[in-house]
Amino acid sequence: MPTPDFCCERMELNVREFRSVQYDARFDEYAIALPEDGSLMCFDFCPWCGKKLPESRRAEWFEANITED
């Protein structure tokens, strides 16, 4: 599983310390939890420095983990 390669100190602080941003290693995604319903909103760019984040691996993960009955 990939480990996060933080684009800036603020991103690292928000993932590791404040936990306001969640990192999902399965999908290589960064997200914030929405307080209204607890769903997650993924983002493609760092909200602090603007750097493009890694492409999500969500589709690849589900494709590899689908089992046929």
C-alpha cells in the first residue's frame, strides 16, 4: 500500500496531527469528512499549496477485488 507523500507541511499536519484530512492508502486518496452526513469528499489538489495530488486508485482497487460467484 502506498504511504502518503505529503506535498506540504500543512497537509502533513492536517493528516497526522489535526486529523481533519483523511488519507486512504487503499485508494491513495485524500478526503475530508462532511459533518452533515459523515460522507467523505475527496479532492484532487492540496487545499493549502495547490499541488496536484496522486490519481485515485479506487477503480483499480474495486476491479481487482471483485469476485464472481
